[in-house]
Amino acid sequence: MENNSKMSKAQQMVKGIHELPTIPEIATRVLDMFDKPNVELEELAETILVDQVMASRVIKIVNSPFFKPMHEIKSLKRALIYLGFRQIRHIALTCSIIDAFEGKTGVFDVKTFWEHSFGVGVVSKIIAQRIRYPETEKAYIVGIIHDIGEVFLSYYMKDNFQQVVDEISGTNRSFIEVEDKLLGTTHCEVGYCLAKNWNFPPEYCDVIAHHHAPQNATCDPTLSAIVNLADLFCSVRQLDYGGREWISFNLAEEPSWKILKEFAPNFIDLDVERFCYELDERVPEVQDLVGSLFEGMIKK
Amino acid sequence: MKLSDADFEILRDFIYNTCGMYFTIQKKYFVESRLTRRMEKLNIKQHGEYFRFLKGGATGSVELKQLLNDLTTNETYFFRNPPQLKALETQLLPEVATPKEKIGFRKLRIWSAGSSSGEEAYTLAMLLLEKRDSLLKNWIFDIVGTDINDEVLAKAKEGVYNAYSVRHVPDYYMRKYFKKESNDRFVLAPEVKKLVTFQHLNLYDDNKMIFMKTFDFIFCANVLIYFDTASKSKVVQHFYNNLQPYGYFFVGQSESLHGVSDKFKTVHFPGGFAYKK
């Protein structure tokens, strides 16, 4: 990333936390397993089953309207067969992040925050499908985790972050603008450092760092543009958080729109109005999914 | 009669493609009940048969209008589209008024096209009145409501409403701008009434449309859905021409201008969008 001062500030912040949340060992093992050839399904299932919480979350995700199985899937093994190896990797990663931040919500309302995050995941996947981006699952997962920097700030920098939230509340200002002003860095750089710390794949780190400026992405600007656009749509279709009074955008002026048009020229014909109404339809689904994944964690 | 998801989707897509109004799956039961009502009237037993009737020729387009009337409840009310009103209040009004204030041109022109009995035009009038001590000090407001139906225009000019029309009026506005004469009779304050003029206008009438000039904002909710694509394009082109260069055009909740005009820029805001010239 080119902005060194913001990046070094973020590095200091992340290094300064001694009891940084860890990605559960189990997730690391699941992730490692995918890099090895010839992993047996049995072996994978056994590894995941060690962590009952993760196992039950995998089953919940696979039964969510998002994956739409014909019949309810009750066993982990069936879930693995249904989802396939690649998706499990992504889901394992998501579940670990949820675990890592369990109970560590700080300033944010955890439910609204994760509804936004999963909303961005769902919309990223829809956009990825529309433009025939080859890795739709990756778009889904990276959409979910794009704002992990916010979770860090909200929990570990509680007081400062409260100031950020207070300053934004009732205004038109964005998180990045106010974070930069008050903290000298933003959730993009912080998220990037966190993701590096956890050895996330480089394309994930790239999106986390550049989801507000996809034109600066180095690994995969298309993926960053997908998440950026999904983020914009969610912010105007009932899946926003943060208490801003106003947000608006005009697609034609968004760098992400330009990037996606280059990737898929027919994307310009998108019926944006219908797209928005269809997103409205998905909102309850996202809320249900988050509700069930975070059962017990979210105080109603 | 129970409407299957597949049949719902057929109807939803047909209505969207012909009229430009999208019914989300959350409205399925509502659509189902209105559909059942229409089918009972026509003595049609199967959804498939009704859809064929709807899609077929002249009788179909008459029926489509009936169905749309039922689906949009053909009733307007005050404060009908909160996201739109909020966008106007918090962002679009200051955006339009600030540069005008700088050059001393303190006049706002707003048009409620297809105003029916005036609820939308008067809602806008109240919002502007609330800005009279701040953003819009010493401004002149010119709000025009037009409709093709003289009966509803007479009602608009009278400014007396029933409980249904005012059911979403926030308490603050209720106390300030309405006089409750009975549980079903609410009289609008003269200061609101005098900001709005109502006139008869057929949106198809090109000769009249070209005189509706220099509006800052135009609202046209649940009207274009009744027009075919060619007329829609023509009317929207008029709206485009009738707007100031920085003006905004709004349609109703769940309406879409996709495929009707590519001149406007779509500006998204929480819960809706506006079309910017």
C-alpha cells in the first residue's frame, strides 16, 4: 500500500495488542489441508469435528437460504460433500473469524455489523455471478470479512473509536474520513495488518486494504471492485451500520463500476433498479443467517 | 387462492416488464389476495388462465389497469415515501437551494405530477414550511399539483382528508398543520394550502407539457406504470426537459425507469433512488 504513514500507524496499533485474537488452530489446520494434494474427505471431517462450534456453524451455513440445499443437511460429512472442498476452506475461514471476535464487539452493535458484513458477502457473490467472475465463493467470503479492521478498532481502540462513531453520527461523513482524521489510519490498513498477521491469502489482504479504493488494488482489482460495489449497495438497501445520516452514490462515477465494466462489458446493461429491489428481497435471508450463526452471542 | 412461488414470479416479471413496478417476494401474500379478488370477479379459476387473459390484447390491458389499481391500492396518503422525503430534506434540498441562495434566486418550483387528491404536494409543502426559518428563509415556494381527473383535483383544492390519508402523518405535523374536526375529518391549515396550486393536465398532451417549465423537483409516483413504453419514454422526456439543469425526478416506491430513459443519472440513497438531470 502506498500510504506509508497510515500503514505504519496501523502496524503499530496491531502490534501493540498483546492478546490479539487468534484464528483457532483448527481453522489453520483446515486451511493448511487444502494446500496438500489428496486430502480425504474423512480426514477433513474429522479435523473439523474436533471443534463442535465450527462444525455446527458449517452445518448452519450450508442450510442457509444462500446455499439452498434441497433437503436439510444434518451431518458434517454431507455438508462437506454438498459444498465441496473449496467452499469449506472459505467457510472455515469465516467461522474462525466469527470465533476470533466472539464477545469482542466493543462499540458496534454486533448484529447490525455482521448483517452488513454478510450482506456484502451475499451481494458480492451475486455481482460475481453476474459478471462471470470465476471465483464466486471467494467473493462471498472476502465480502464477509472486508471490514475486520472495524471490529479490531471497535474492540481494541474502544475510546478512540467511540469518538469516531460519535463524530460520524448524524452527519454525511464516512468512516475512512473520520478514522483518518482522529486515528491517523483507517480500518482498511488495520484490517490489512490483521489479515497479514493471520496469514490470510494475499488476495484477501488486498481486498481488505482496498475495498474503498479498488483502483489501487494490486492483486485483483476486479475482486476489490466487486466488494466495493456490494458495500455501496448494502449501505443504501437496509444493510448499513454506523449511524451516518446520509450516503449516496451515482454508479457512473464510481471507480468500481468502471473496473467491472472493463471486466464484463455487458454489465453496463444491468437493470440497477431491479437489482436493488432484488437485494431488498434478500435482506430477511441475511438477517436470519446472521441470527442463527450468532445465536446466543447476540443479545436481542 | 394459493399462489405458487413460480406463478408469483411469472406475474412479478410480467408486471415489471410491462409497467416498471417490482413486487418483492415479501409482498407475495398481498399480491395473492388482490389477485384472488380479481379472479373471483372474472370467474377465473386458474392462475394460468388469468395470466393468459392478462397478456391477451385489449381486454388484457384493461384488466392490467384494474389489477394495478388493486395492487397499488389506488389511494395516496400523506408522508407516503419516507426514504424519498428524508433524502429531499437532508441532502437534495440543501444541494439545490444553496447555490440558488448564493445568487439570490430564492424560489423553488416543485411539481407533483399525477397529484391525485393532493397528499404528496401538501406533504412537500409542509416539509418546505419547516425549512422556512433556516435553509429557506424568505424563499418563494411554488408547488404545482396536476392530474387528469377533475374530481380528485376538486378534493385536493378542498384540503379535507379522512383518517386513512393522514395515518402516517407524524404527530408534530399533525398538531401543527391539521385541524381535527372528527375522527375521520382532518382539515389542512391554510398556510399549507396556499403554497400549492392544482390544475388539470393530461401528461400525454405535448402542447401543454412543454409549458411546464423550470422545476427544481418533479415527483411522479404510481402514474407511469399505467403507460406503455413508448408513452412512458415520451412523458419522461418531457419531465427531463421541464427540470432545471440540476433538478431531480422521483418515481414511486418500487418503480423503475430502466429501459425508459437513459438520460438521467441514478442517484442512490438509503431506501431509494432519484433521477438527476
